[in-house]
Amino acid sequence: MLENRAGEIDPNTESKIKNAARRVFHQKGFSATRTRDIAEEAGINLALLNYYFRSKKKLFEIIMFETMFGFMQNMLVVFNDEKTSLLEKTELMAEKYTEMILKEPQVPLFILSELRDNASDFLEKLPMANIIMESVFIKQIKDEIAAGNIKEINPLQFIINLLGLVIFPFVASPLIYKIGSLSTKDFELLMQERKKMIPIWIKSMFYKS
């Protein structure tokens, strides 16, 4: 174990390793990451990493779970707010997720690529289906349909379009950078503009004139 000069165990070592693992896994994914990469990123020796986390798989499962939980938690806070309307929730989703992904642009692709290989393992630990489908957000969609304000649609179509409009530009960012000859600043400005337009597009797609 890592000790300080007084011979005491460093209480921040586990957190230090997890933060390093998060950066490396988000950038490289599970398969391309070596435990040595994580140890080097954390500035510790490999033996210490193995003491705290017995395997790369175990450490990856922790990081993947925490990443997914953090990503979904923002959605659930917005979806279950009884004080905001459906359109206000759309605006909040576009705002919160654009800002979050701008800070951590690797997260969407990391989640999508790793879920492709291990979806059942992680989704069983996060029962998102029931939570989302029983949310205030879904109820508001159904209420708007019943009131004749929204076209007859499966509520999942609403969610898919909303998430797709927010997340796709970040997943496809290398292509977008190339097509638009964009700098990092240009891309950020484009996303700031886009988050204001997404609620307008969603209203145009689903709401009746």
C-alpha cells in the first residue's frame, strides 16, 4: 500500500487509481487498455494498482457502472421533475447534456461501444427501462397525445429523437470537424447554438400545428 512519510496509508490512493482508470478507459476502451497504462496515468507502480483492484475487468466494471449512472442520472432528474412541462424538459435535456458532453466528449462513444459488447451485464445493474418508462416525462407525452397536442407516436420515438439530436454530433465529431473545417472552438460554438435549436426541432417533429 502507498504510505506517506508518517507511515500512514494514503486515503486518496483508490480514488487516484479510479480517476486515472476513468481517463484511460474513456479514451481507449476496455480492450485497448493495459493495467500498466492505468498505473502510469495514476503515477503509481503496477503492484499497488493490483493491490487495490485485482483485475482490469473488475476496475472496468466499476468505471463503466459509474459512467453510465452519471450519464443517466441527469436524464432521470429532468424526466421526473413534476414542475416542468414536456417542452421545458426537452430544453433542459438539450442544455444539460450538451454542457456535460462538452466537458467529457469521450463519454458517449465509450458508453455506446462498450454496451455493444456487454449490454446485458451493465443494464441489469441499472434497471433504466422501468424507471424511464414510468417517469413523469413519459406520462406527459401520453397526456399530450391524449389531449391532441402531439401526433400519435410511440413515446420511445420522442426519446430516441431527443437523445439522437443531442448525442450524435459528439459521436460523429471527427467527421463534423472535417466537413466543416472546424477548430475545437468552432465545434463548441456550433454545439452551443445547436442546444437552443433542438427543442424547436422536437416541437416541429411531434407537435401538431
